[in-house]
Amino acid sequence: MANSKWEYVKNFEQPDNLLPNTWIVVRLDGRGFTKFANKYAFEKPNDRAALDLMNEAAKLVMTDIPELIIAYGVSDEYSFVFHKTCNLFERREGKLVTTIVSTFTSYYIFLWSKYFPNKPLSPPLPSFDGRAVCYPSVSNLRDYMSWRQADCHINNLYNTTFWALILQGGMDNYQADQALLGTVSSQKNEILFSQFGINYNNEPEINKKGSVIFRDYELVEPGSHNAAAEAEDLAEPVPQSKTQAEKEKKKRAKAKVVIEHLDIIKDDFWDRRPWILSNKPGKTPKEG
Amino acid sequence: MANSKWEYVKNFEQPDNLLPNTWIVVRLDGRGFTKFANKYAFEKPNDRAALDLMNEAAKLVMTDIPELIIAYGVSDEYSFVFHKTCNLFERREGKLVTTIVSTFTSYYIFLWSKYFPNKPLSPPLPSFDGRAVCYPSVSNLRDYMSWRQADCHINNLYNTTFWALILQGGMDNYQADQALLGTVSSQKNEILFSQFGINYNNEPEINKKGSVIFRDYELVEPGSHNAAAEAEDLAEPVPQSKTQAEKEKKKRAKAKVVIEHLDIIKDDFWDRRPWILSNKPGKTPKEG
Amino acid sequence: MANSKWEYVKNFEQPDNLLPNTWIVVRLDGRGFTKFANKYAFEKPNDRAALDLMNEAAKLVMTDIPELIIAYGVSDEYSFVFHKTCNLFERREGKLVTTIVSTFTSYYIFLWSKYFPNKPLSPPLPSFDGRAVCYPSVSNLRDYMSWRQADCHINNLYNTTFWALILQGGMDNYQADQALLGTVSSQKNEILFSQFGINYNNEPEINKKGSVIFRDYELVEPGSHNAAAEAEDLAEPVPQSKTQAEKEKKKRAKAKVVIEHLDIIKDDFWDRRPWILSNKPGKTPKEG
Amino acid sequence: MANSKWEYVKNFEQPDNLLPNTWIVVRLDGRGFTKFANKYAFEKPNDRAALDLMNEAAKLVMTDIPELIIAYGVSDEYSFVFHKTCNLFERREGKLVTTIVSTFTSYYIFLWSKYFPNKPLSPPLPSFDGRAVCYPSVSNLRDYMSWRQADCHINNLYNTTFWALILQGGMDNYQADQALLGTVSSQKNEILFSQFGINYNNEPEINKKGSVIFRDYELVEPGSHNAAAEAEDLAEPVPQSKTQAEKEKKKRAKAKVVIEHLDIIKDDFWDRRPWILSNKPGKTPKEG
């Protein structure tokens, strides 16, 4: 080949396969979204159309990449989880992260006009960066998910109060910041209620809990499965029969991918949906 | 903080800063573009609109990220090069790669309708994966660029002949493959010329050479600069005065980003554009 | 400082902290030990003094580095295991591996004359290389240990038969190799027994099972502890009180480090010694 | 194989090949050598026997591993440099580092009794940790070497003055520390000269400059070679003829490995010994 004398440069590529038997979380974040939100006049503290756009893009990523078991989003960030037995792209970090980031970006731009019909995009366009993190145990993974959802709650309570002080209370940003300095949750709740008649508990679930996306099957009785233990048992690579694998793949493809706003910190969410951690498709729910 | 007990999961994030003083190449590739090209009936062997779309997206990436010094594209792949002194995102691999992949994807989707007004996109959408590779020396970097351009030439000569055999010669894919098995360049040139009256040399430069994108300044006399040596001398971090840095930044922002189809294997391209390897902006060319 | 202008070279050091919450195995191997064994006329197939030297060196490594929970050795290799909660050297791979390799080498050379009083060392001296591997789950770790012990068995059965054919059967290396080609375990057992009157089961345990080193406490009833599950529960960093940590440290320091030749593939070994996986010191055994 | 069901654990081993075309520095450091120096009553501020032992061990490492081009040592640390074209162990970091650390440790223990005949070693024994760092350019490598030698100078001047204040001036550690707080080089020189009649310039070169080890050939005229440029030209892998490689190997094996105490910061050292950076053996010097 004419290019053979240069081909040695391929040797500079470094392998980046992630440690086997660990849960892979790929989290993406909007780049410069504060500025971006201002440019397109996103509503404060939460712009519903912007959240719905994030969610639909994420749902389509989940649909395109069936190896994903769950995704969790809040604000301009989204976390996608690969099962610890996943071997997509031989677990090459770069491939996994860029595929998700690119697919998400693609849908985000494509769907923009559906959610913002009157706000055409113009350069510089929105974009996202991303990273992968490995978690060795179910506990670590669930703690990661809890961390993101707790963060959602903390930020949303702050932002709800902050923007109430500004939009309804007439403060400027500095004054609102000062008013909230050092306050704990109960005090923010109190400000919202006493000054603005807002009961934080009645705020939309999507704002308080963020969004969780997963394949939907029939819920099971809590306690009837031990998905975490089942998952740990998958430590060794158990060769699955091809028929079985094919059957599961079909079931997974048929399953409805849903967007919910549920508590994912407590056990209940996971106990009733053992298929998320076990990666074994559940029972397809009966249509109503 | 309420989420402090879960925050330990941040410790699982691994640093990924790339080795200092090395040229960083980020290459992205279309995912499943053979299928994608069929879906949108791209012309064979080269669809000019598809190439122009790649090029404009890449040009906008270069414009958005001034730390990039050059980009080279062919078919559904694009390589972007950061100067070896670049410290963007502290050289974190994940940030660099995902930012480029996401920005490129964003523009690709956004610009699609401009180049394919009659072919609206529908899911699954185009997406790209990417990776970063470090090259320690100017020679390595130039060998990388030469490798990609030589590959462009080899593939394009093959594809041009292959599709001539099919589209003009009436062969099917298998027959065309067989006809070309084991042929060298001169034989493919001969087939093109004797059977189809095609002089490969007259094929469009964009197909034969691919596309190179860079900031344009006034060309210098070859031999008047030694950019490679200058670049090696930048091994140590030389603290630049803020005024100087600011001045260069402005010059860079004013420079026109151009798309050309030039030979980047020979020295001439680099000798006449010393600013690419030295990262010192050249003289702004006079308008005609 | 006079050296400040060169200090930037420290930035080229790359972090190498191993993923938290994973079991770290450091395995070292003798470099060129076939040649080395010949130079010092090691007995075939197993030189007891050489094995005892390996074992004492490994035991002293275990004693010097209390963060190690178990070690397993066979022939010229030794595997040392850090508990998954271990934070020694902030889990920096280079520090962990080189410390173990260097400490082991140090004792090996130091103790040489004790085991080989009549064979003084001369350059080139024995040395060892090493590597670290992370295992996310107890199953993975136990499978690693089983793999090494199964390997010990396979190699020892082969070597025992091979050297019987040579030393007692009068074959040369090539003939012995040919005689064993394609034989399974039962056939090797049969050769040993019928041709040489050797019952493989009566071979020394150290040769058949290798050597396992651990801190010794009072054995517990199998089934009374679930160490593996306990270990999984340690996923989150549970801050231990200083008093408790100090107490455990003292207990660990007082514990006797023992070298045994036991089956570590079956559950029994682990069930009766829950302290190995739980990292909580057991009961100090009563002196006889 | 009986162990095949466990063999999957090998997949958890991560590749660690270092970036090609970069200079590899492996630096090792004594572990806890302050305490160790006290245990064996090393002379302050420099124990000549201890330095000579370090140097002989390092020289033997250089001799055993001909791929090393230079080594530099000071106090209880030693840096070993592989040429950037070196492909030993496929540039696997773990192999390179542990081999050097283990070989060095081996010689250190072995030679101990030669340098300290009256101070037999006893556990815990001396050991060393190590790490590898890659440097892309000759400038970076030389800056690394300069950094270490400048550090040697700074520390030695400090220690010489500190111990003069204690051993000759009758101060305790705290007083000596206080006396030197904030002093610059000239002030330490002044203290040495005026208070103790010590002219720092007359101190032994080994203390002021550290030790540099390399293969010795006939010195060349400065300016007659450009080794740095030659080294950069080796960016691409130039396949060497086997005869040529064999010839160079023999020359290298015949070359005398020397320990010197020279300035390696200035150009002169490198200019007169072009073989160090070019990796092409020089002319064997005539015997006197």
C-alpha cells in the first residue's frame, strides 16, 4: 500500500477498555447552558419545553441503544447507565461516551423546532460534553443515582425560592442570593410558603424529582426478587444460549420506554422493577 | 448537604489528562454511514452535498474552538488537531473529544436541510463517534496527516473505478469487486481511461485530496521559516505576556477559516503556512 | 527556587489511582527463572528450598504491609491481595506494585543464604516483575485465586510426570514431551502410578496446592458468617471510629501470619476464615 | 483445561503501554530512608558508602539492561532513562518499572555487606518504590535531568549548612532549621564560610552534582554533532538492518559503563556525548 510507511501512526492509539463487571455511567452536560438558556429566554427556574426536549432526546438514545438499562436527567444533564455485563464496543470508553453524546446531540438539534417552534436555532449551537465512570457494585451505582436526584432536589428548592424572590418578590439577583445565604431547606420552604403562598410539595414532580427513563414491564411485588444479589451473581460471564439471548432482545425491543418522575433513592423503585439491575426483561404489561 | 453521604461516588471518576507537549488529534467517524448513505441515496462514489455538509460543520467547529490549528476531512471522517501547547480543558481527553464530537454533530444536523432540502431527516439520525490520539513530534503529526490523505487517494481511486464499472460498465457489486481484485493504481487508472474515458487526474480535487481547513494568513516564502523547529522549541511552557496573548487571540478570531483541497503530504503546504505548526498568527492577507 | 524553571516537568507525571471499591491483586513473577533455576541447580520438578525461600519472603511482605489480606504462591510467582476498601498510597498503582515487588526482592536476596548456604549468589541476580489487576466482586477475586491454584495443579501434575519420565524413566526432554502430548490428568496419574509407583495424591501438599499466606484467627463454623455479602456491603466508605480502627490494627499486628497449603477453590477455606474477605480481625486462637 | 472456567479473570488486566516516541524516565526512591539512615547511622549530611552503594547498584542495572541510555542519582533516588525509540517489553509501564525497581533492589541488598561490612542488615529491609514518566522532546528530558541536578544542589547546600550548624555549631535540629529559614544560597555559602571555614565549592563533586552513569565512548568536538536534532529525526520507526543492530549491540556491550559527577545542566555534557541522545554507539576510547 502506498500509505504503509505512515501507517505506524496507528500504534499511538491507546486502548481504553473499561474494567469488566462494573456499571458504566455516561453523564453528559450542556456546554455553557446558562448563556444558552438566556439566549433562548428559557423560563425560570424551570423551562418545561427545555426539559421535555432533553427527555425526548434521552428517550430516543435509550431506544437506539438497547444496552442502556436506565437514564436519569435533571436540568441540562443526563446520566445513562450500561449494565455491568454490557460488552458493547468491547467497553471502549471513547466509543461508548462519544456515541451517546453524539446521538443525544443529534436528537436534541433535530427535535428543537418541535419544542421551540418560534425560536429557531442559530450558531453557536447547543452542544454537550460527557464522561464515563465505572461503579463496581450495585450500592455504588444506586448511590450515584441517589446523589444526582438529591442534587436535583437541593438545586430545585434553591432555584424555586431564588426566582420567587426575584420574579414575585422584586429582588435583584444579588439580593436574592443574600436572602438565601446560609438558609436550610425548611427555611426555604417557609419563605416560599409565607411570602409567596407556594407549597413546595405541590411543585411539579418533573422539577422536584427529575426524570427517569427505563423499559417498562409489569411491576413485581417488592420482596419477591433480589435484583441486587442477582446482579452480583452475574460477576462471572455466564454464556447465554443464542436462542435465549435472541428472545430477550426481542422482548427488550418490544418493551415501551417510559419517562417518569419517581423517587429513585428509596428501595421501592428498584424492588418493583428487578429487570433494571438483573437485565432480564420482565413481563410485558397488559394494555388497559 | 443532604447529598453528602452519596457524594463519595465522585471519587470513582478517573483523571484523563493527555500527556503535555504532544499534538492532540481528535478524529470522528460517521456511525453506520454506509447504511445512512443508502437511506438518503447519496450519490456514488462521492456525494458532493454530503461532503460540503461535512466541511461546513467542520469549519464551524474550527471557528467555535480557536484552539484548533487544522482539520482534515474525507468521506464521513474528520480529524481535528490541537497544538501541542494547547491547554484547553486542562487537556482532559473526555472533554476535548466529546466537545468536538457534539459540536460537529450539532452543526451537521442543523445544516442538513441546507444541503438536502428535499430529504428531511428521520430517526435513527446520523451520529459520530470519536477518539483522541497524541503525537509527540511534528514528524509524527505530519505522518498522521499524510496517512489520512494517502488513504483518501487510495480509497477514492478504488471507489471511482468500482462505481464506473457498475454505473457505466453495467457490473454488479460482486463483479466489480472481482475485476479490481489485486489491481494496482496504474491498472485502475488504465481501466478508468480505456473503458470509460475517465482521466483520473481530472477528477475533482475535493475527491482526490479531501478537505483541509485552517486559518488563512499571507503565505510566506518557503524556506524563510522553520515552523517544525520552532514548534519543537515550544517544548517548555514559555509564559506569554497577557497583552501578547490577547493580541494573538484577536488576530486569530479575525482570520478567515478556509476550506481547501491541497496536498498536505509534501512540505510545501506546511512551509508556506508556518503559523499552523508555530501557532503564531501570520499576516492578515490584503483583500483583493 | 533555582530549579523552578524546570519544575514544570512534574506535570508530565500521570495519575494512576486504581478504581475504588475493587480488590487489588498484585502478582509478581521471577524474571528468567528457568535459566536462574539451572544456574543454581534447583531440584526438579520442585526445589523445596526455593519454594520455602519464596514463602518466607512473601510472609515477610505480608507482615510488613498489614493492608494485605492474603497471598498465594506457586513456583516463582506470588499474588498479593489488598482488600477492596484499602486506601494505601491512595491506591496509586505504581506505588503499590513497586513497593511489593521491591520488598519481596529485598527479602528474597537477604534470605537466600539461609536457604542456599552453599550456593552464593552472583550477578546477574534474581529479580521479579509485577502487575496490578482490579477485581470488582468477591466472585471475581475468588475466581482469580481458583485460577492460580488450578494452574498450580495442572502444571505440577505435568511436571511431576515429565521429570519422572526423565529422572526415573531415562527419557530426554523431547521424549518426555512427546510422551505427554495430549494426555489428560487421569493418564498422567496412570503413568506415574504404573511406571514409577508414584501415587500423585501422596505428593507433598506444597507442590500440589501451592502456598497460601494469611493472618490466623480462630476458625468459625461454616455458615455462621457471610463474609462475601459482608464485603459487598462495604461498598460505601463507612467511616470507622478511630478507636475501633486502632483496636483492629493492634489485633491485626498481633495475629500470626501463617503459610498453609490448603484448597482455596472450595468455599470451606473462605467460610471458616471470614476475616479475610470482611477485613475484620477474628478471635485470637488460644495457645495450645 | 480444568482451569478454563476461571481464565476469564485475565480479561481484567488492563494494557499499560507507554506512548511511543517519548523518552521514558523511571525514577526510584528509597522508602522511609530517613528512618533507615538513622537505623544504620548514616553519616550526615552525606554518607559516602551509602552513595557508593546506590551508584554501584545503579551501574549494574545499566549493565543488565542495555536499553538504558543514562541514569542520574542523588541521595536515595535514581532516575533511569530509556531512549524514545526503545521497545523493551513493548513499552509496558508495569514491566519496565518493576524490572528496574526489582533489579536495583536486588543489587542493593546483595552489595550491602561490601559497603557496610560491620552493619549487617535486619528486617524491615530497605526497599524502593518507582514510577515512569514520559517526556516527548529532548528539551523536556534535559529539563527533567536539570531539575533533578538543581534539586541535588539546593538540597545539598541546605543539608551541608544545616549539619554544620548542628555538628560543628552545636545547634539542635530546631535551631538549625530556624537559622536557615528564608536564607538564599549566598547566605548559606556565607554561613558555611564565615562560621565554619567551609568553602562550599570545595565540597566533593559527588555531593554537589550527584552521579551520572552512562556508556563511555570517545568524546566528540562540541558542535560536530547535533544529537538532539538527530533524536527528533528518529520520530518514525526506521527499520534497522539486523547486521547493523547486531553490530551496535556488540559495541554497546563492550562499552564501559562509567559513574561520573558532572554538570548535566549545561549543553557541554550532551554535546560531547552525542551517543546518549542519538542511541548510536560512539567510538571506543583508546586505552591509556
